Amino acid sequence: MRRLIIFIWFFVLLFAGSQNIFGQKKNKPRLIRLEIPTGTTENFRLAPMGKNGLIIFYETNQLNAKGNRLWYYALFDVHMKQKWLRPVALPNDLFFVNQKQVGDAVYFVFKSSGKQKKDAGYYDILIYDIKREAFRNIKGNLPPKAEIAGFAIQGEKLAMGLNLNNHNADLLIVNTETGAIKVTHLTDLQQVAVDGVYSNNSAGTFVVVVSALDAKSSVRQIMYSFSPNAALVQKVDIKYSDPMSRLDDFVLADANGNNLKFFGVYHLVTKGGFLSFNNDKENPNTAGLFYLSIENGRQKDLRHFNFMNFKNIPGTFVQSRFHKVKGRIRSVFGERPGTVSLLNITRPEVFHDNNEYVVAANAYIAYYKSESRMEYDFYGNMYPTNYQVFAGYQFYDVILAGLTGDGRMIWDNDFPLENILSYKIENKALVYPDSAVITLAYVSGGQIITQDISGSKRLDSREKINIASRYGRDRPVGSGESKMVHWYAHYFLVYGYQQLKNRALQNQPLRTVFYINKVALQ
């Protein structure tokens, strides 16, 4: 089994506000730590930049003289030594959408909160130049109620897929040097929704996938390719014959010129979910995975992989964590009547390694907790009332599939998860293919849980490693969002929030901390 070596490098961010700074001792591991007082609402975010270091940023409650809100950005090198801390002033009502690194630049995309629903919104793109260690930003307007469905970068152009009011959709291409824009209205069909926007570096184009309803109220998908100047390069109407299911969560896995390969999921379209595009994230009714290839402007292959045909995912089909319906089972062998298993899974991640594709997604269910309160009847008698309260999503398994270069499944496997509850629907586990071995890991209860697999084989038993804290007598009693992500080479970052109990600290026996550990995989 590969060993995880944890570098106990906690750090202090020189942010304004209350923090505890611990000194360093000779011949001891470097201990640098930020402790967030219980009750604060800072939401720290990370932007790993490989060997160029790491940016940590978060929103504050501070406003400058112009009424703009201050976001703090801190740069750390690969040894976790802080190089600088800078406030960046952004409009007061922005929220963070996502970030992407392309070459020597990191793009942080923000959008207005949309509190004024009748007014036009706006975007703010903050661009960090890694070599110059400098920020700049570009702003622009958005239509009312516009939602950013995804974005991609090609040279100095950034393309955003916008889902608009009344089921319309646009592609907005922004020149991040000048602020000039070009807009393409995606109006080939009615009731259009952008599923994803991708960058095809081999052709220098943007790829856009949309879902729509045609005149017969059938769900269809269209794949577009646009040049950075918004000129249409190719358009492919994806042929999909099953009227009771639809493709979703497209991931562009490979691009060679205008030849494209996608992976994704397909959902069963249930009653009441047809016209709404089945956007209920609590129950998306996912039946399986798909592979789609496009060559020379034409659809070549479309293959389905129903979860019922997977042979090595016992952790997925846990009682009460999925449901079955009567339907048609689609697979590489054709269609047949039968029972279809329906799961809730995240947008898949796709890895190209060792001449194979590895597709991974996390399975989850909506979690409700029971609460009670006392009420009084007409006569003044007190009686208890029980009710269910939504408490987040419980993530319980990682589903993995290995496929050949032409999209034929050759193995499947899974990695059960325990005690992961979150309000965010996103992949919670690390999947790290390295030659013939895939390392799987997640963070829960103050521990890193890892296991190695090779195809359908589990190479060893699980290993659990405690996350070291500042004091030896610290005991984790609760945890918030915690994750493990790849940083560079064989180094990873484990970060998140912990609630720690230590009776020896009389002035603060219970505290909440934000931590980062650097982990080496050997």
C-alpha cells in the first residue's frame, strides 16, 4: 500500500480580526495555524496552482470608502510559507461562482446576487497573473435573472453559458483584455438550457452542450463549437432514441481537432420532470453512465452503461439508498424490459490514464432528521409533534468505471464513504490514477481514509490516518466541509473545518479551526 506522509503545517493568515498565533520551537515541525473563533462565518476557499504555490481567499464584512467589499487573498509557496496578503475590493453584492487556472493565469468568476430581480445583473472576472503576482478585473452586464451554467477560457477570451428567464440561453464571450463582448443566442429549439461549456484547445474553440425541447416536447441535446469570435464552427444534433430518459452532466474527456469524446449520465424522465428538465437534485433519477463520440461533425458512438449491469459496486446498492422502477434497461447489448435502478450521483470526473478512461462519481441521498416540538390542543393539553427537517446530503459511495479509448467498459468498482454530510452537491472523494493503481481517499471525523484499487480489484484494506492538530490532547468532536485535493507531483492538500475539544485549554476548551495539511503519497 502507498503511504501517506503528513506534513504538520498549519498556518496563520494575517487577516484582520481575532486569531491565535503559536510560536515555533526549535527541532520541531513547523506549526503555523489559523484558528477561527466559534460563530464566525468566513468561508475559506483554495486555489492550488501546482508548483506556483497556493492562494487562499475569503470574503470579509469590511467595506472600503467606495462601499466595495474586501476579499482577502493570501499567497503561499510550496513550503506553505506565506509570501503576502492583499485585500481586493469587489462590488458589495457579488457571490463567488467558480475558478479555473489556464496557463499562468487564474480566473475567479463572480456574479451579482440577483436581489434586484427586475434589474440587469452583472459579472466580475478577477484575473490573477501568476508570474507577475498581480490582479486585474473585467466587469460587464448580464440579462435579468441570468444564471452562469459554466465557463471556459481560450486565449484572452472567456465564454460563459447563460441560462436566462423563460427557458432561453446565450453564450457570452468576453475579451478579458479589453472587456469587449460577443453574444450568441442559442435559439435552435425552444426551452433551452446550457448543460456545459468547455475549451477545445486542439481546435482553439469553445464547445457548448445544451438540452432543449423540440416541437413535440421531446428532450434533445445539441453540441455546438464556436470560435473565440463567436463564429459557429460545427453543430451536431445528438441522436438519442429513448423518449423516457435524457443525457445530462456532459464532461468533455478528449478533443482532437473537431473530434470529441464525452462522458456523462442519463436520467429517467419521470412524470412531472419532463418539461422541467428533471432539475430536482434530490432525486435526479440517474440510471447509468454514457459515452458519446463525435467525428468529422457527425455522431459516431453513443453507449449506455446501466448501473444494474455493474458487477462490483456492492456499496452503491445499500438498502433504502436507491429505488427501482419498471423500465427499459439500455446497455451495449441493446434494450430489454426489466427493473431499472435509479441513483443520485454527482457530475462525473473523467481521468485519462494508461490508455484508459476512468469515470468516477459520488452517490448521495437527501438526509432528513427528525425533530419535535410541544403544542397545545383546544383544551390546553400539551402534546408532542414530530416533523422532518432537511439536514443536507449524505454521501455514501464512489462509483468507478474503467473504459477503453473507444468507450467500452472493461471494469467497475466502488469505494464506500461514511459520515459525510454536506449541503453542497459535489464530489467529496479524491480519485488519483497513477499508472495501474488508483488511490482513493476522503476526509471524515478527523481522519483521512484511503484505499488502493487496480481495475475491479481492491489491492489492500483501508487505512485510516489521524489529522494532526496543534495540541496532543485535542480531540475532534465535529467537522465541517473537509476535502483532499491534488496539489502537485505526489503532494496533496487536506483542508477543512474541525471542532476540537481540549479540557487542558481552560480559556477555550472547545474551538473551531480551519486547517490545511500537506500530504505526500509514496
